[in-house]
Amino acid sequence: MKKKVLALGLSVVVTAAIFTGCTKKEPTPVDENKPGVNETAGETNGNLVDGTYLVKTEVSDHGNYSMAKLEVKDGQIEALDYNEYLVDSGDAKNESNYPYAEGIAVIKDLNAQFNDKKDLNAVDFDAVSGATSTKGTFKEITGQLLDKASKGETYTPVFKDGEYEAKAEEASHGWLAEVKVKVQDGQIVGVDYAEIAVEDADGVKVGDRKSADNYAYEPAFEVAKAMQKLIVDNNGTENLNVDSITGATTTRTTVIELVNQALSSAK
């Protein structure tokens, strides 16, 4: 995002702002033909600061997002790991959970190229066709990571990696709430909130998961999905802004309580 402001006899170039920490704004689909942060961001020249660097984008309306981690040792790039994740499971996209094979192929190819060449500008983004948005996001995020590494803006994990679960103490109207939270690289990568039937009812058997097929109050599902996204984006419930999420207040409160309970052993 570059904006040129012209004054008499003077041209000032304003560079795009870089994500700080774990970003709260997902890059819109990026043209892979454009440079990431700047054209020299991919040139390391051995001037990087040792440490771990991480960038995570916002969860999209499709329920997925990107996250990448860069390791620097002795001033040189040691490894980059870029992946795209599914917000409900926290799993990286793969052949078994994602239907677009070309997207998986592009992710693998870009990781392999960068880890081989250690230079973003040397990556051939046309080596594998398709997945234009993935290519653009990879370039943007990697550029941001390299910029962080040049400034020494290292990343410190917030939570211990693992999968954490919590259940409500009591059922409500025949449904028992539960949550599963997945943490990877110190980041919440997946939140799966569900309500499970504890008694038989019309069209419902014990063990069934509440869904639009057996439960008519749609706002409950919309709120659960919105809370899931918000918690992953925020990497927790601390200072969580829930003002934009209306309706199904009980669901909203229950999600927060169970996530906090699940994460109590992750700190």
C-alpha cells in the first residue's frame, strides 16, 4: 500500500505499515506480482537478528487464515514455515481436509523454494499455477517477517502448545456445552465449540451435536462462529471486544468461560 504525496519540487514515498506482533488485520488478496513490504525485504545480507518471528492473519469469512514462523540463527535464515489453517480444528490445510489441491501444492512449493534460496526475491511465484491469493499472502507475510527480523522484533509464545478441552458443569435444556482449543507455536490456532445432546428428544438422540438440522435458533450458531473467530484473532479472551456480537448472550458467555477453563493449563 504505497501512497505518493507530491509537493512542489519534493516527492515523499510513504511505505505501507507493517504488522506488529500477531497482526489483527488480515491482508486482502494480494497481487503476487507486487513486492511484499518493499523490494529489498527479501535480501537478508546476513543482517538479521537471531530469534523466532511470527505473523498470523485474521480469520477470513471462509473460516481459514494464514500463519508463518521464521527462525534466524547466526544472522541467517534457518527456516520458514508458512501454512494456512482451518479455524475450527486448528489444522493446517492438507489433502484430507481441503478440497483444492492446487492451493496445497502452492504452499508446499513456496515453502520449499524459500527455504532453499533464503531470498524472497528469488522465489518463482509462477512455478506452480493457481492459488493467486495464497501467493500474494505468502509474499506479504514473508516480507513482514524479514522486516521484523531486521529490527529484532522477536516473538515470544503466549501459551504452551497442545490441545485443551473443557465442558460445562451442567447441561442446559438437554444440551451440554464443550470446547476444544488447539495451540501451536504459542498461538491459538483452533477453537471448536459444540453443544452435545444429553437426552433424547424429537429428532435428537443422546450424543448428537447441536446443528441447524436439529435446532431452530440460528443466532446461536452465528454467535458461536463469531466468537470462535474473535478468540483466534485475539489469541485468547483477554480484553476481548464482544460489542459487535449480538444475540445468544448465553452462548457468548459460555464460549468465553469454557475457553478460559480450557486454557488454564496452557499458561
